[in-house]
Amino acid sequence: MRAVGTRIETALRAGARAIRLETAEEDRALEALEAVAQRLGWPLHVWSEAAGVDHARHQPLLELLHQLRTRSDDELWVLLEPGPGLEASSTRRALRELAQRERGPAVVLVEPPATDATRRAPIPELLDERLPPPGLAELGEHLEWAAGIIDEHHPEAEPLAPHAASLARAALGLPRQAVDRLLAEAVLLHGGSAPAVRRYIAAHKPATLDREGMLEPCAPVSEQELGGLDELKTWLRRRALALRPRARLAAIPPPRGVLLLGVQGCGKSLAARVCAELLGLPLVRLEPGRLFGGTVGQSEANLRRTLALVERLAPVVLWLDEIDKGLAGSEGAASDAGTAARVVGGLLTWLQEREQPVFVAATANRVDALPPELLRRGRLDEIFFVDLPGAAQREAILRVHLEHVPRRTLGQVPPMEDEPEAFAAVIREAEGWSGAEIEAALVEARLDAFAEQRPLCAEDLRRAVRATVPLSRARAESIAALRAWASERARRA
């Protein structure tokens, strides 16, 4: 906020007399402009269509602009959301003539961020500024003040004020009013527990910022629910070290991301959610296909807004789900006037040049549908190939669905007629089965046992396995081609 105030002050000293300040936070804009007026030694006045001048008298915008043109003293006038009043050509002309002066009153138009529907023709003489969300230092100061008030009213609870810095990191990217609301909600629900308040703010930040629904907040998943993929888990634990503050002092940049390429149903989506768990970051999911709109320029605008939102959510894990399908058609510009190619180009540029700590977890089934530039190092840290699980991995996957998931969701494991080892023996023999197929076979076996009103037994699972044709046989040729590509170009997960 100080940087924006300094730029506005410099422009006013240099003779600028009309500035547009784009922000959704009028209170912060007024604070910044009050400080500018104080440093300049200029009187400050505020106008709005609803409250008039300084909340004292109503005055139409055109009449005010004509009045300001007759004054010669330096003053700072803040016009709150005057956009609709500038639709008349006479009002726009009056503002332009006022902006062309180098002495006398200056006006700052404080307006909310424009959308495609509200964007108007630019006024050439206006300088454009944008007030970014509060930074870490500003949020820390504000949360220390807000938490101090909460601590005064709840002296019996754990003090929140000492945790203001960590709460600020969780809230980074949010407007101040949203931070206050989420803080109040978290305290009402969880009391003064700093970890619970921090988790609440981080979990609700994506929904608070994303009004268009491009990003889907997802819950991270414990690594215990991902059978196998030990190499990927080890790699993620090592990469998590790069997120520690001390890593900056060792010249280690934040991790950039990973491409999870492999056979369908082998746990790529689950692995993306485990990435967030092992890195200790919130997770948002983006289907690239959502970016494409029906009007000219809409797809590119969707991409810009979504990526800007992701950076406001940082640090965060961005899960690009089935990126091969979402970016299909980027090689051929004839069918969509080059829209897909421009969207892919914009995404690739952002992947290369982003500075915020956004870890990208991209999943794909077909390598031939991916733009070759995506596979180059620098945009992502590593490419992992998620193959069909071996015997030991199949057993680990079975135990996750046989015991771990029911214990987490139901609080207990349903009765079984046979020992877990008997079920494991069946799955160890199921060569070429994916994790999704193992889970589906277990569901089928449980349904058979439930229909006959008896506990689950290993024979139920064996019958389900025998009745299924796995993908490894149905699409043997394409899987063999994918394995051949990955053998020289990717790490095994």
C-alpha cells in the first residue's frame, strides 16, 4: 500500500490531476490517500453518489467537476465509484479538461476492478493505478491488532496475537475485510486455538477469492492412503525442505512442480492430493477445459484472471487435472482461430516465469497430447511415470481400501471371514491390475457378501477379479508405447 501511495504522491507533485485507483478495498484506498494528502499538505475531500461531498451535501458529479475547474488551490478529491456517472459524454469531457491542468484540485477515482461486462472506454488523461492486496507485513500488523482485541475479550483462551505472523502467511492474498471475517468465524468455531484458526483461514481462502468457480478447493490426502509410489513420496519430502524460510538463505528456490504421467487408474489424482499433504500446503484443482469460453478473447481473459488468483493464494498447490485433455487441440489453430494455442502459450509462459510459490501438480494420461514445451525442465521440477503397480504395491493398495479407508471413514473395519493375508494373496496374483480396478473389485466383492448377509471373504474378491478384464489387456498396445516413452524420459514413481 505504501508503494502505491508513493507513486500517487509523486504523480501529483509532478502535475497529474486525475488518477484512477482500481481496488475492491475502499477503506485501504482512503487510508493511503489520506496519508498522501497529509504529506502533501493538501485538504482532502471525499465524494460519492450516495453520500455527496464529505457526507454533508449532495452534489451531482458533473456539477462538482465544473466547480473544481474554477478553483486554483491544490486539493485532493477522492471520487468513490464514479464510473456510472462518467457514461455521459459531458461528464467525461469535464473530467478530461480537469485532468489536462497542472495546477489546482486533483481527483482520484476509486473504482472496483473492472470485469468484461463493466469495462468502459479509457480516458487518455487518466493515470491508472491498482491497489494490490495487503502484503505480509501489512497483514501481520493488522492481525496483531485484531488478535490483540480478541485476546482482551477472551483472557481465558490461548493468546492469538503472538501467532499473527503465521496467520498472516495463511491469509496472504485476501482483502483485509475478508481476513477479519474469516478470523471472527474461526474464533467463534474453534476458540483461540492458533493452529485451528490458521487451518480455517487457509481452507476458506480459495472460495473467498474465486467468485467465478474456476478453482475447486480440495482436501489434501494422507500418504497412508496412497499405496506404493515410494519414489515420489521420498522426492516430495525432500522438496518440502525448500519451503522452509531458511532455504532462501541457502539460495534454494521454492519447488516448482511435477508432471504425473501414467496409466489410467494408477493413482495420479490421489498422488496430486498427497503432494499437498507432504508439502504442507492448501490445494486447489483446475480443469484446464474450464478456461475456454465461447466469445472472442474470453478464454485468454479467463486464464489471466485464474493465474492471478492462484498467485494470490500462494503458497499453494495447483492441481492441473488431466492437462492432456484440457489442452487438446493446441497444435491446430484452424478450428478455434488459435484460441487453444494462445491459452497454452500463456500457461507455458506463466509456468516458466511465475515468482510466487505455486507448486504445480499436473496429471496426464497421454504424452502425445501434451505440448513438447511443457516437458522441458524449468517449468516443472520433474516428470514421474506412474506405472501399473507390482505385486507388493497391489497388496499395499488393497490394504488401504480394505482397512485404512474404512477405519478413517467408519471408525472401524467391517467384519471379514478371512484374514487380510488371504485377500492380499488374491491381489498379488492379479497381474496388470491398476489401483482403481483393485478398489472396484473390492467394492463388487463387498456387495456380493452384503447381498448374502454374511462377512466378506477372500473368495468374493477372487470371483470379482476373474470377472473383470483389466485395462492392461484391453489397451495393451497403448500402455506398451507409454512405457517405452517413459523408460528414457521420466522417473518411476
